Amino acid sequence: MGLITGILTLPLAPLRTTLWAAEQLQAAAEAQYYDPAPVRQALVGLERALLEGRIDETEYDRREDELLDRLDEINARGQGPRP
């Protein structure tokens, strides 16, 4: 960035900083949202709950389907082009 450009765009600096911070927050949130480890851990916990008798087969099947759909979403995102 040249001296003239820097001087002329100085009033926009707070906006650029805010946008940069928002982009960093979005990237961190997406990394956390698309992490498969918590979903896998939830599947293990779900199976443990079934084996211990804390939930029945119907509840297990319903929640397992939700978690597997979530894993499919995560895997599809990992294979496709990233924006």
C-alpha cells in the first residue's frame, strides 16, 4: 500500500479491522463446527448409554441417525471445494 493510498483510506481502518476480526471468528467457528471428533465421541457415549440401559433402542436409533447425518455433512464439506 502506497503512502497516498494509506492516507486516503485511513478513515476505513476501523472497518477493515472489524471485518478482519469477523473473518477470524468465522474461520474459528467453522473449524469447531466441522470437527468430527466431538460427533464420534457422542456416538461412543450414545452406545455406552444403550449398553447401560439408560436409553432404549428407539432413542438410540433416532440419535444415532442424527449423529451419522452430521458426520456425513462434515465429510461432504471436507471433500468439496472450500469457499
